Amino acid sequence: MDIVDSDPGAFGAAWTLASSVQFALAGIERAYHWGTGDRNFANDDGLCSTSISPTKCNLYNGNSWLQATAAKYFGADAGRTTTVLQAPSFEKGATSVSGIAGWSYQNGTGDSEFCSLISVFAPEANQSNPVEVKLQFSLSQLSVTHAVKIKTTVFNRTTSTYDAIYRKAKTHDESSPLDSKWLAHPGSSDIYGLGEMLTTSGRHNIQDMYGADFLATQRSLFDTGEWQSVGSDQVSCSSKTCHLTFIAAPPSVTGTCLTFV
């Protein structure tokens, strides 16, 4: 389409983490970024109701979700030392697996957490073949007799609000006359910001008819969930190491925390 865009959906989030790993490996400590998403999207009947927020609320892009999740997992308050991870790749243009991970030891509570944020990224946006991700980490300060629980959050084509808006608009257009289309570029499957992706009427209809639903979806994305029992197919441990295993398709970012109590 020859349109320059940071891709506010799953592709942009996975690319941001993958490229940030490459920056870190090259010795670059900071990179400028811009924009958080659509800053005037919609109100709803909950946290973003007009009685609480007179102005319309943000629809955050994938990069913002990534930054918020990384800060929650690895920010100064988390007290973690992070390690940059990159799986070996032997073919140009192949799906890459990379990210960051680290331990946090909760002094005085006896609890310890290991968290990871992993990008599965393919340079071709239509590539979606799943891969198995296996992450090995040491248990230098723990005994394997400790109980293990897991939290997982996933940002992908299914959970991304911008990808969901694209699908909603595409479904509408498939049964609508030409002069009432919602997608500004119906021949493109790329995800853009709302001003570029949607027609004027499409934007208004998405906000008026589905704004509250998409804000609710967005809030659920920023919630890392409750601790769950872990299955042997997810985590297996020996006396000194553990393996975390999951399946993910590009483009996606998977955040995982394990707690050893």
C-alpha cells in the first residue's frame, strides 16, 4: 500500500520486541518511540464513563501494551535482573523467537517469580505457522520441591483490539454497498491506525456501536490474570533447571510469570 505506519496491532507489537532485542544485542540502551494509540476513541458505561472521563478514552496500540507489560514484569518496582534472549535462526526471513526474561526474589515472603516476555515474529505479515517455544532457566536459589503456579497473557491477532476492529469492519463491508464501506483500503489486510484504516463513517460507526466493547477488551488485555496450576506439558524441572514450553504463532507476544512458593 506504500503507507508508512507503525502497525498498532499484533504485528507491530511483535516487531517492536524483536527489534528491541536486536538493539540491545548491538549495545543500544534507549530508542525513541512515539504515539500511544488513538487518544480520542470512545466512552463507555464503566471506567471510561462520561461521569468519570468527560473526554473520550484512549485505544492503545500494541506498542503501548508491550511497554506496559514489560514495565510490570521488569520495571524498577519489579526488582528483576533481565536477560535478553534470542533463539538461533538459520534462514533469512524465517520466524524469529526472542525476548527478555528474569528472576525476582521476594525478600521475607519466601516467594520467587520468573517472568518472560517472548516475541514470535515473521517478517511476512501473512505468515502464521505456529512454532514451539522452549525456554530453559536455572534454579540456582530454589528447590524443585517448591510448588509452581503460572500466569500467562498473550497479544496476538485474536486479542489485539486493532486487529479485531479490522475484522469487524471487513465483516461489515462484505455485505454492504460500495458507498457505505468502513475500510478505507478494502484490498489491504494491513493494520493501520483508525484514521488510516477506516473511512469517516466507518470510524464513527465503530466508535458509536462497538466502542464500549473494544474498551472492555482492551482492559482485559492489561490484566495479567490469576495464578493457575501449571501442567507438566508447560513446565518441567530437574534438580537445577526448568523448561517452560508453549506454542505460539506469529505475530504474537507471550508474557509468562511462574511463581515458586
